Amino acid sequence: MAVRFGIIGAGAITFPSCREIAAHPDAEIVAASDPNAERLAKLAQDFHIPQTFPDSKELMANDDVDAIYIAVPNALHAPLAEAALDAGKHVILEKPFALNTREARAVADAERRSGKRFMLGMNQRFVTGAQKAKYLAASGTLGDIYHAKAFWLRRSGIPRLGTWFGNKQLAGGGSLLDIGVHVMDLALYLMDNFQPEAVSGATYTQFGNRGLGEGGWGISDREDITFDVDDFATAIIKLKGGATLNLDVSWALHQKTPNEMNVNLYGTDAGLSVYPAELYRYAQAEGDYQVIQNPKADRLYSHTSRFHNFVNAIQGTEEQCVTIEQALAVQSIIDAIYESCKTGREVRLDQ
Ligand SMILES: NC(=O)c1ccc[n+]([C@@H]2O[C@H](COP(=O)([O-])OP(=O)(O)OC[C@H]3O[C@@H](n4cnc5c(N)ncnc54)[C@H](O)[C@@H]3O)[C@@H](O)[C@H]2O)c1
């Protein structure tokens, strides 16, 4: 049976997401909701969505809807996910999970109560380089992975200034919550280690507060909302077993290139990078060193879509890639980075 989707939020990310949902042979989009009538009408027209509601409560109460995709300002993530689960719907939620771990735990409780699926839509896990890296790491090619370096550094990439994106109350955080979560989640996934023990971090607000560093993302109207979130964050995360992860992320930063992004893994036998997929190791012949571009690796999935994984998991034909425990671990690290910045101390998560 086809999985019938309801969509909450008709903003910028929803359009490409709906293209992915619509591309699954066993998924259809039957309803959508957004208080912004213009964006809702455009979404409904583009994807031939028969039912639209200004209020998401009506969509959640609709019996035609099996699963809900939530893509709204961050402050609404956890409350809407919890309500959708309690309404008996499967949920795929945009990152970041929540404003904080307390909220995220409330969603985890709702998932348990409902018996429905909840998945955080970590799309970077499904890109080809990430899938290759996962295969190589999981099959032991790297040996013992003892360190990873995850970074996403934009020179001028703050989402439209004056919108909810730059406000602590509405977004929960800035670059760290918006793009830091992607590369952090991917690094932990590739290391197969979601057990943080200690976190030291610092965050900075240096550009957005001065009206600088705006990038291309964002279609929401400017409302002169105060910019009070981080536009740079750095952290060192110690994991159970002794491995470490170094994270650097910026929405705006003085640097040579407009965008630098990668997840590098360092193992006892080899290293690799994800964007693009490359493998680094000694060759058999002594003295040589191999940089293998686009290394051979089996595909983990026959697709590159979080939505395909979610639908297949609902239908029982594929394991769900992103678990709620993993999403909770990432959220707890985010909280710890902000806490460490506030206190100037390392935050222990293993006590
Ligand atoms: N996975 C990714 O790579 C990725 C990329 C971009 C954005 N996102 C995430 O997606 C979410 C949305 O981002 P965006 O860029 O589309 O934002 P956006 O500002 O373009 O859109 C948000 C939409 O939510 C609507 N909305 C607000 N309250 C609502 C409610 N109660 N019910 C229904 N709709 C409501 C707004 O009217 C707006 O149309 C954010 O959490 C962001 O972090 C993820």
C-alpha cells in the first residue's frame, strides 16, 4: 500500500523534498499545511496536492494521511513532531531535531507511545560519497578509526537576515544547529559511534549581528528579527573508546573559498574523505602512497534519498537509517557545545 504523505511547512526546503517523495513509486502527497496561503497554494499546484489546510492540526486529524514531513522553523520541530506522533502518524522531521535535548526526549517519548516511525531527515547520510565511506569504514578498510575532522565553513552563507533563522528563540542556534548537525551526524555515523563522553566547544557571533555575511538561502520574509545566534562554532568531542571528533562550522568567516565542507576519517590502516569520496593509504610497494579517487565500494542503498529510506522502512523492506537514539546523541552534543561555551569548561556526558 502506498504511503500517503501530509506536508507541514511550504518553505524553501519543502519543494525539493516533495520532488523526492513524489519520485518514490509507493508514496503520494495527499495534503499540505502552511499558514502562508501563497506558499501553500504554490506547493499544492506544483505537486497536485488535493487537500490544503492553513492549520497543521487539521492535517494531523486527517485520516487520509499516514506519514507527515515537517519542515518549519526549528522552534516548532519538537512540538509538531510530538503532536503528529500522538495523532498516530509516522514522522520524518527536518534537522535540527529540537531546540534542546529536553524537547528531543519528549519526541522520543511520543514515538514510544505511538508505536509509529520517527526519523530525522539527515539527507547527507545518503549522498554517494557518504554511502561509499560508510561501506569502507564498516568493512574495516580504515582499520581502527581514532579521529575524524568534520567541517562546513561558509564564507558568506547566513540564511536571509531578519528571518527566524538568526534568532535564538525561533531557531535555537545558528550555524551549529543549521549545518553543524549535518557533518557531525555524518562523522558519528561513519565512525559508528554515537556515544559522546566529553565535549569542549566555543561559539561566536561576529557577522550576522553586524548585518554581514548573508548568503543565498531563505525565502521567508524579512521581519527585522534580531540576529543573536552563532555564525561560527568549534568543538572537540571525545567518544567512548577513545576516538575524537573535531568540528568546525561557520555561516560566515573570512577565508579564501566561498564554501569548504568535508568529513575526514583517520584510521590505523587508511584515511578517507567524503566530499568527494577519496581513500588514502600506503601502497604495497614501500615508499608509495595511494590517493584513490572514487574508491570502489558497494552501495548501501539502491537510492540516495532519505525519503525513500523512510518509506521503505515503513513498508518493512529496508532498515531505517537514522535512529532516534542517534538523533538524541547529536542533540546532546549540540547542547554540550553551547554549555561549554557558556561555562568555559569541558562538559561530561558520560555521568
Ligand atoms: N536537510 C537540509 O539540508 C535542510 C535544508 C534547508 C532547511 N532545512 C530545515 O528545514 C526547515 C525549514 O527550512 P526552510 O528553509 O524551508 O524555511 P522557510 O522559512 O523557507 O519555510 C518555513 C515554512 O514554515 C511555515 N510555517 C511556520 N509555522 C508553521 C506551522 N505552524 N505549520 C505549518 N507551516 C508553518 C512558514 O510559513 C514557512 O513557509 C528548517 O528547520 C531547516 O533547518 C533542512
